[in-house]
Amino acid sequence: MNPLKKGLVTLSLSVIALTGYAKVEFDKTFNDSTLRLDYIFSGNATNQYVSLQAMHASDGWYGRRHNLDRIPLLGNGQLTMTDVTSGDTIYRTSFSDLFLEWLETDEAQTTTRAMQATQNVPMPKQKANVIVTLFNHRNEPTTTLSHVVDPKDILIKRHKPTNITPHRYIHQAGSPKEKIDVAILAEGYTEAEMDSFYVHAQKAVASILSHSPFKDMADRFNFVAVASPSKDSGVSIPRFNDWKSTAFSSHFSTFYSNRYLTTSNVYDIHNVLAGIPYEHLVILANTPEYGGGGIYNAYTLTTARNPMFWPVVTHEFGHSFGGLADEYFYEHQDVMNDTYPLDVEPWEQNVTTMVDFDSKWKDMIKKGTPVPTPVNKAEKYGVGAYEGAAYSTKGIYRPVDHCRMRDNATKDFCPVCARSIERIINFYTVDDK
């Protein structure tokens, strides 16, 4: 029996093939509505917990309607939905999360914290079991929550939004139920600054769609700009003791890394989007300060007034949409250094520890290219395995010397990153019949 059929956790590091699975038919299994599951992830480096906070229902499902029982990447967390009666897997998704990143910090050794997390899933027609599993950086499951969803449950909050946040489409290729829907939200823009936000949203879409494979597959995407207002202009910069009242309470200095800009107010993000079709999130911060962040299947958050906005927003979208790792590295110890164990293959497709290089881009390296590949021969060999990636100088390798996932000066994604993104796009939009 296929172990995925009963919802058990398996740890495949490569993109999961779109063959060999029992086909789940959306119309027979799910209603055309969205079930929003709000969780609390809590704990410390020793013990972690997942708690269900609330459930919400809204009309329309805007995620994928095929490849329902599989995932494209492992992620640092997974959600699996199984039919209560048969036990068959009917839906799966993978994600990463700010809380899971925090667990790797020194603070997590001595402090217990809790953070919000939200997953949108299609509403099942019958009772379903939902299993949320979190993994550490060794790809080992650390905690699991299992709970039953009854679509008739009277305590599921049924939303009929009347005050939908003002929004406009920047790029619309077709019906939200057939395309990949990306919502671009305003953070730190007052009501009076929304014209500026729309200009920045247009620039963000233009940047993303100027990079392959996004530009070659632009007909698979919708981008909608959502004018979520803030009381104050700008975002919080703790090191300057500058705290703002904004839509999502984002701030720099996440984990004490000055340029890391994130938000923990996940519920507020999804509340603002009520009544608007979306799957993926880009949040634009109204500040010239340099920084940002991108978390796989969570959100991109980047600064819209910085001169590096054009390359950075696409880099961060590479994280949040494509599940790509950073390819840069530090010569000296940093708060984010040494987060990848060298005896485990990372699930991100653009870095490798060589533990399972066959699952990565080994097939893209030309015959005669030495592995590892000397950096001083990068121009000669192109795609290879260059030491230094994912914040560490030793033991982790990147596909090329320079890529959009390494630095802002490089124009494009490398061939390995481009292939990985293309696979993700196809996973969401191509029905494997």
C-alpha cells in the first residue's frame, strides 16, 4: 500500500512525481468553499505544540483542484487531510513558518513562545481528519496535532464579508479558480498613501514577471493589489526605537537580525483578505529601509521604497512561492548561520549537502564538470556544485556562482532555480490526467 494513502509522513526530498497516486476528484470530495484553519504553534527548542485556535468558512476555493493528495516539496511543516471513513488522503500541503525558524535561535533554548499560523484548505463534503506535523532541520517530525473537521460544525465561523478591502487586479490571466492567485497587501500605507501603494504593487508584479520562468508562464497567474490601510505611515524599526501602528504590525530585527522584516500577526493578514480570491501572499512595506523576508507557502514581506526593491521582491518571492533557499553565505558567525545539518539533505531544491545529490541538480551538470566545482572555474563550467550556500561557507553547495537567490546584482534565477519554480507552477496548474 502507498504509505501516503493513509496519511502517514514520508520524507521525500525531491519534487514528488505526478504519477502513481489514486486520483482525488475535487468535485466529489470537496465543496467549492474554503476552510481557514487558525493554529497556534508554541514551545521551545525541546518541546513544541500545535493547537487549533479557530475555524472559518468562506465561499469559493481558489487553490489547486488536482494533485490534491500530494505535495511538491517537503517544507518544514505539512498538513494532511484524510477521509474519516476510509482513511484515504484527500488533501496535502506543505509549508514553512516563522516559529520553526525561531526554534533554531539561541533564544529558543531558554524561552517558550507562541506564534499564529493559518492554513487554507478546501472544505470537505464529509467529516475529515486533519493532521498537522512540524519538522526540525533534520527533516524529523517533532510534533503532530490531529483533529476532526465536520463541515456541518456550527462553531465553524461562516463569513459573508460585507466590507471587502478595496482591491484591484494588476495582472489577471483568467478565472481565480483556474489560475495561481497572488495577493499583494499594503503594510504601513495610510489611506492617503494608497495611490503610492498601487504604484509599488505594479512594480512588484513587473519585477516578478520579468524573470523566467514567471515571465514565460505569466498566463498562469493573477496578481491582485489589496489596499489594507494602516494608522501610521512606515513600519517598525526596533533598533531605532521606532514603533508604528500598522495593518500587520511587521517589524525589522526579527531574531535580532537587523534586515529581517517579518510579521507574526498572521490572522490579521487573512482577515483583511476576506472575500478576495488568493493563494499566495506578498506584503509591501512602506519604508526605504533595506530588508525583507520570504517564508515558503506563508508570505513574502519586503520594503517598497528601497532602491533594491526590484530584485529583492523577486528574491523573496523565490522563497515564499518557490521554496528556494538563500544561496549566500557568511564568512563569520551570524544569527542565521549553521542552521542546516551537514549530514542531512535539505529539502530546498537549490542547495545540497551532497548527502542525496541525485535528488537535486546532478542531472543538469555537464559531463566533465568537477564536483565540487572550483569557483574560479565558474565561467567555464556554469552549473556545478560550488561550496558556500544557505549562510554557511563549508559543507553546503549552490548550483552556480551567482544567482538571484544569492545577490541583488545578478539579473536572473539560475537554471536550477528556474526549473524548480517551473515545476511548482506546473504542480499548481497542470492536471495530471
